[in-house]
Amino acid sequence: MKTNLFIAALSLVVLAGCSGEDEIDTLVAKSDNAINFGTYVGKQTKALEKSEFTDNDTFGVFAFYTKSENYDNTADTPNFMYDQSIKKETAGWTYNPVKYWPNTSGEKITFFAYYPTTKTGMTFQNTGAETAYTNASKGFPDIKFVVQDKATEQVDLMYSTLLNKEKPASETKIEFDFAHALSKVNIKAQMQKALNSETTVNIKSITLNNIYNTNTLKYTGSTPSWGWGNASNGVTYTITLTNTSLATANGTTAIDITSRASFLMVPQTLSTTTGKEASITITYDVVTKDTNLSGESTTITNTVTKQIATEPTAWAMNKQYVYTIEISLTDVSVDSKVTGWTAIE
């Protein structure tokens, strides 16, 4: 299910002139020729926590003017827009300088858009090389991405491409259909059996172990397709919790431990190397009331590590993975479920 993010018509300013081989002499400064933008995006992650963009949100655009030829990712340069910021304001989305459609029938523009423009953890590189992407680079940029250490600071990297677009009828907007480039991971916990009235299990922390945090989003092939390069840097990610109890009232109902901050991870094949297996560590207290004791209760802290379920063996982009941890007073097990990111668990 997609949420339509309404984009108002953009205000007009004088088109900046071009020169040399990049001159686009078929553009005209007519109000009905202005390029306006619209967006669609799937259900947002906890990094955004909203169903629509709000004032001051921005996304970036690279655009390639190819005259009457179709876009060539090995040859064309971002000669029409280079990292143009599109900003949400009260009156709608705006950018400056406003660009205009070619006035010659059959001439085309290809667009690449990304979010967020803060570029947290992002480095734009030339295709297939770790060199800086510039306005003279060929093709869409590769995006080297590093996941932030804290789940609450992780960002929802999204992208959209529109190939070989010609001037639409009337003032129809260019609609970017954003997809999530990362994998979303949520953790739930539940008791295997309902607890007695004197016992409570309090979850203290959840940690993902031996997870890759760096990867490169690439554009390859003659048609739009995205793939990840070799992931690197296995690390751990921890969410520390307070007041997260699997009490008697909850019985065996699963509680979403990551409801305030999902893990947003680079797509990867989960490590099964001995001693470096991708795993989940849970730390929890078992608290038992006993009025015969001076403190009126006893607390036993347990830490258990389990390998992440063998199926699925990899995390893919634009997918949500829900791992359910089942706790008994003697053991812990982990199960998994995969859904489309836009699905509501």
C-alpha cells in the first residue's frame, strides 16, 4: 500500500543559462513547461515515523538530458540537474532554479532521486569505482552506505529512478515512486507459557551480533536494477530497554521490542562462519515476588545468545524481517517472518 504525498505546483524563477556542449537550447521558460514533482513512498520506518513528508523535508535529484536518445548509464552525465535539493514548504515542494521541459517533441530527461539529503553515512561514488561522483561523472551514482551505530539515529535510505521521460500532458507532475534500499529488522519477545502471578520477565537489552554495516548500492545493466556490492565490517547493534515486561497479563502475546526504533540494516548474507555467526543476544531479568524476603522479591539476570534463524539466510532491500524471541524460564528460541516493507505486522 502506498501513501500519496501531494506535491503542489512549484513556483517559477528564471532559468539559469548553460554554455558549451551542455547547452540545452530547446528549453523555454513557459509556465506550462516547468518541471513539477510528486512522490509516492511505502510505509515509513521509525527513522521517519510519519506517513507523509513535512515542512523542510528534502530529497535530492540528478537529471540527465539525452535529447532524442534513450538514457545510457555508461555514457550520460547529470547535465540537467546535479544533486538538486527539492524542499517541502507550506505551499508545496520548491527548488531553485526551476527547470523546464524540452520544447522539442521526443526529447527526453532521465531522473534519479534519493532520500535523505542529509547524506548521513552516504558517499556518492563513480560507477564501479571508489572515486568521488561529480557533474562530469557518467551514469547514476553508486552510494556507499554506512549504518549508524545507534538504532535511533539510523536513516531510511530511499531511491527512485525515472527513465526517458518526455514532457507530460498539461502540468502533470513527475511522480517519484521511492523504494526502501535497506532491510528493516524488528524484534519481538514473548513467553513460551504464561507466567504465574508472582513472576515477571523484564527485557533489558537486545543485541544483533556480527552484522555487516557497510555496503554499496549500485546501478547496473541496461535497465534499472539495483544490487549490493560486497558487505564489510561486521559489528554489533544494541537497543537498551526500560520498563519492557513480559508480565502475567501479557501471557504468551508477543511484544514488539523495537517499536520505538527498528534496526535499518544494509542488505547482506548473514554470516554462518564459526565464531562469527550472525546472532541475537537477549538480556532479561526474572523477578519473583516473595513477601518473606526483606526486599520482597528476588531478581535473576540471564543473558542468552542464539544464532539468527537459518531461514532466511539473507536480508534483501525493501523487506521487513520480524524475529520473535520465545522465552521459557529454562530456554530461549528464535523464529522469523519475512514481509514486504509496506506490510503492517
